[in-house]
Amino acid sequence: MATDSWAQAVDEQEAAAESVSINLRCFGLLCFATSLVSEDKAAQSLLNKLIRNNLVNTTNQVEVLQKDPNSPLYSVKSFEELRLKPQLLQGVYGMGFNRPSKIQETALPMMLAEPPQNLIAQSQSGTGKTAAFVLAMLSHVDPNNKYPQCLCVSPTYELALQTGKVIEQMGKHYPEVQLVYAIRGNKLQRGMKLQEQIVIGTPGTMLDWCGKFKFIDPKKVKVFVLDEADVMIATQGHQDQSIRIQRMLPKNCQMLLFSATFEESVWNFAQRIVPDPNIIKLKREEETLDTIKQYYVLCNCKEEKFQALCNIYGAITIAQAMIFCHTRKTAGWLAGELSREGHQVALLSGEMQVEQRAAVIERFRDGKEKVLVTTNVCARGIDVEQVSVVINFDLPVDKDGNPDNETYLHRIGRTGRFGKRGLAINMVDSKMSMNILNRIQEHFNKKIEKLDTDDLDEIEKIAS
Ligand SMILES: Nc1ncnc2c1ncn2[C@@H]1O[C@H](COP(=O)(O)OP(=O)(O)OP(=O)(O)O)[C@@H](O)[C@H]1O
């Protein structure tokens, strides 16, 4: 086994990381570094939204903390129970929703109650938060009043557009209700007053439209939604801007805040935005390796790893696979080799803009490409539950070269009993990577079987 391929790969990555940090230090661009982190969070959130095409299931129960603990707790098992406007019920069913998701069961009655109740809700991405607050906004709007009544702030332009799409879909049979985007680049004439009932945008532009330009009369707003609070506070300035918008709204305006995670900083921010809240939390389902078949393949170099991959593809039918590489260079090389072999390959690479990455993810989700090759940095935080085969072309390691168990679990693991059976194949090409594999195996106490990719019969067996 070669000993240098792994080391070389790490060296390359570290060299790249070092040059970035030197640049940052040289120019003192600390804020640039912060914005990179927040951009990363927003990008992750967007890509997760795009790759998913249905609800994330969970066996966990929602935890509810009511503002008034003596008032009865309502929860609904059907959309009919909510007495929605027929146009909205039609919109909901038109989207293929048969019944409320777990978080929606409790959140919707609270949000639709009279008088309106404030809410802070936390649950992982994909559990139905956006659909819930969109339904609440559409329900509270009076279409006869031609001025903004619901404001929704999102951390980025792309995320705002995604929420806007949900509003458009759900409100498809309710054309009297109109939507406008308060995003940079959407320039309105000075002095004009908006007629649309729902405004969705980023905090900076929303603040300008309410304050400086007065396109919106904040005193007439009935519902204020702050989405993706955890991503929001990662961007400098967004927290203050959001609070300044909130201060302009009337006391009886309904305040709703949503977040996928709930660390201390998010909680502090949430309490400043939402007075007297009801609080709903839904724990993230634990990922496990129980339903996953794990294998490793011994090779000497990246060319051999590629050959092993071709053998696997030759022997079993793989609907869609995600392949993780350690460096951009390897990912680019592998994608090239695979497409030369006639595979439809998508490459997710670090130098791509978020829109480009989004386009790649969307094509992959729609099945236009069958293989997605990516670096870990690029795919960090992306949930790939629907992909049944995951290949670690390079094993995940942290910056010190130790096994990155968390990343391994996230790439390969599935949640609870809803997880489909999966297949994971790890490529080992050095003593070092064998050691990493052994340590991963020990950590999870789950055997990773050896696979001989020169033996077609053996490969065929893994698919059964
Ligand atoms: N009641 C429902 N029944 C079936 N599908 C639903 C339901 N509610 C939402 N969905 C779908 O599930 C997916 C996730 O929903 P949604 O986007 O609202 O979740 P989220 O918690 O806001 O996650 P994210 O913040 O990542 O968007 C979407 O594809 C949405 O259309």
C-alpha cells in the first residue's frame, strides 16, 4: 500500500487552508472570515432545502412550553380541523400534503388562534416549519386591504426566494393575495406605497423599506416572521436590523421565530424578538449505522480506487451515489474519469458560487445526474438521506489527521426506523487510511467488511 497518497492529499488541503489564513491575517479581514462562516451556514441551509423533496420523519415527540400553562393545548391531526379558507386547503392538498407534520400539529393551532399567539419554534430542517408559517401568513391576510400585512425576513436572497416559492404554491388558488420581495436589487420608486399583502426579504432591505423609504407602513403589520434565526445571527448586522424592524411593529403584531438549532445565542436573540412566546421544540432524530451495510476496499493508489469503483458500477445497479473526496483536486480528477467512462456525473466543488452549487444539487435531486462527486468541505451539513449508496473515496479526517467520526456518521448514517437501507463503501489506500478505518470501526463498534472488487460475484452479493 502506498503511504503517500493520503498524506499528500492532506498536505495539499492544509497548504490551501494556510494560504487563506495568511491572507486573512495580512489584510486583517476578520469580518471577511465571519462572513465566510455565515455564508457557509446559509449555503448549507439552502442546499439542504434543495436536495430534499419530502418531509423528514421523526419518532421524537414535540416539547411544548406554553405562555399560559393553564390554557388547553390544541393539536390537530388533519388540515380540516384548522378551518382554513377553502382556497388555502386546496393549496395545501395541491402540494401533496395529506396531514400536518409533527411540528405543524402543534404549531398551526397556536399560530392560527384568536387572539394571535407568539411562537418560537425549533426543529431540524425539513420538518415542515416553512410550510407552517406560510400557511399562517396566508390565513391572516385580508386580501381586501392593499397594503403589507405580513413581513417575513430570511438571512439571504436565495433563502427568501425559496420561501417565496412556497407562498406562491400554497397561495396558488388565492390570487388576491400578492407577494413582493424586499431584496437588494429590487429598486422601487421613491414615495411609492406597496400594495402587496406579504413582503419577504432580507433584514437590511426590509428595514430600509419600513424606515428610510417608507414603502411599508410597519404599524399596519399583523404578522412578523423571522426565519432561520440560527443562520441569521451568524451574519453581522442581521440581528440588529431584525430587532430594529421588530421595534417598529405594533404591540399586538404576531411574532413568529423559527430555527433549526437552538444554542444559547439563538435563544437570547429569540427572546428579544418574540415577547411572551409559546415555545415548541422537536429534537433531532439520532443518526445510526444500524441499517447500513459497510464495506472497505483495499487499493494502492487513486487509479486503483477508481478501477475498484468501475468494477462496482459494472457489477451492481446503483440508482444514485454520492462520492466524497478529500481534496478538490481529487474530486475534479475523479469526476473527469467517471464521465470519460460514460457516467452522468455532477461535481460539487468549493470554488463554485452558491447558485452554481444549488443548480448542481437540483439536477442531482431530479435524477439528471446519477453520481455526485464532492469534497467534504463542500457537502458539510447536507443531508443525503435519499441517496442509497455513499462512497468514501477518501475517509473523513479532521485537520489533525484523526478520524472524523461525526462526519462519517453524517455522510452514511440514517435516522431511526424511517431510514432506508443503505450501502457504504470505503476506499483504503495506505496504512494510514487503514488505521483510520479501524478506528472508525472501533468507535462505532460496527464491523466494516472487506470487499474484493476483483470478484464480481462478491460485489453482486452486497447489493442483495
Ligand atoms: N404536512 C406536510 N406533508 C407532506 N409534506 C410536507 C408537509 N409539510 C411540509 N412538507 C414538505 O416537506 C419538505 C420540508 O418542509 P419545509 O421546507 O416546510 O421544512 P422546514 O422545517 O422549513 O425545513 P427548511 O428550513 O429546510 O425548509 C418540503 O418539501 C415540504 O413541501
